[in-house]
Amino acid sequence: SGMQTWLKLLANPLTLLFPYDWPLTPYRRFVDLSLWLDEQIRVVIARKRQQGAEDSGDVLSMLLHAADDAGDRLSEDELIGHANVLFVAGHETSSNALTWTLFLLAQHPEVMTAVYEELTDTLHGEAPTIVQLEELNLLDRVIKESMRILPPVPASGRLVVQDTELGGYPIERGHEVLFSHYHTHHDPQIYEVPERFDPDRWLTITPTAHEYMPFSAGRRMCIGSAFAQMEIKIVLAMVLQRYRLQLQPQLKVDPLAGITMGPQNGLPMIVRPQDQRFAENRTAVRGKILACVEM
């Protein structure tokens, strides 16, 4: 899709190292695709305006009606910029989190069995209410552990606003600092046996906001974190009640880290009606995933 290609170009070192608007360069493709995405967002905004002035409660409506203390609304460019950020942030991240969680559950049938029992005892085959979502404690721990061991965003950056020193290294104002969610989540000083998928570790650990940060941390953390967690929980609750998912045998799984981190070639799975035969789920896998997760 256009969004996936845009994200790949954004993470392409050639785009960053050679920002020249020449024909056939990654940077030219990135610029052209950025303009195309802006135009798509512009069309959506125009369509929303044609529907009337009423605030219907969705994010785009709220942006259209947002105003500062002086009563000034967002400009057209500001609207497009904010809408793009929200769209990009929510497109790949949630899908990758869902993908990795389904992968880990398929490879850990004992956990999947317990999750299914919790879902059926609480939901009885129905869609969860807001109150019931709060009762799905094991599913909550599974999602937390999935986003710890395979974070959908592997790293983030921050702009240094004042001269400082970190670990004995001087860092000047205006420089950008990158920090790795993935390596922090796999630090054995923070998490015991970090490569092991163990949702029950969350019964006893309370990492700080900078030790567990699937949505980054601080004032610039993801503004959609609460929505994303609810979205992931609802989708898993519905899918896992209805279907049993199993990886294709001998599947090669290579995590590809860029702006987001997902399986390089997707994650083909066999989908069956939910028959609770979870012991048959686990299959042999190959690839770089074996360095990330203890199987």
C-alpha cells in the first residue's frame, strides 16, 4: 500500500543520507508519495466538511473543531499534518502488535489455552463491553508481554534542547538522540530471561515508564496509546473466541526494524474454526526471530 511504501522510504538510509530531489532517487519517491498522501488526507477532510458542522465525536471532527485560547482554528496545513501523524502512527503499529501477539500465542499453546478460558468465562462468545475489557487481566498481561518482547516500534528519537552529558559523553543542543525500545525491553538487568515469553511476569514486576515503553515515554509519548491498547484487546478478544490460528510449518520469520517492526514477509497463518486444539498450534519456525524469542 502507499502507506507501507512511505514508511519503508522514510526508514531507508538512502532517503536520509541523500536528500536530493533527483529523478529515480528514494528521496524523490518519498517526496512524491508524501504529496500523494497529503492529497488523500485533504480529500477526506473536504468530505468531512461537506457532511456538516456537527462534531460527530471522531478524531477528524475533533481536529476540525479544535481551537486555541484565542478561538483560532487549525489551518489547512496543520489539519493535514495532525491527521497524517495520527494515521501513520495508528496504521502499522497496531497491526504489528496484533501480528506479534497472535504469533506468540500460537507458539505458546498453554498460554493460549488460559486466554481462551478467560475469554469464554467472561464474554461467552460476545463482543466485550468497556467494563468486561477491564476484567480480561490475562489478555492484558499477554499484550503487555508481547509489546515488551517484540515492540511494534523498535526505537524513537528526541531532539536535545540544551547542552547535556550522558554516560560521560557531551551532547550538544540541537542534536538528535535515538533510544531503543527493543534493547531496553531485552535488558536482563530489568527483565529476567528477557527473551522468554512470560505474561505472568507482570504479576510481580512494575517497571518504570522508561523501562517499559512500547509507546515511547515522556511528554512526547504516543498520544493514541490508550486507544491502541483498547483496539488490540477488542480485536484479540473477538478473533480468539472464533478462530484457532497456527503458523505454517517451517515458516521463516525475520523481524524487520524500521520506523515500525513487523515480519519482513508477513506472517502467513492457517485459520481454523475455534476447536480448542491448541496443543497442535506450536510449529517449528526459522529465521532471526529465534534470536528475539525463546521458543
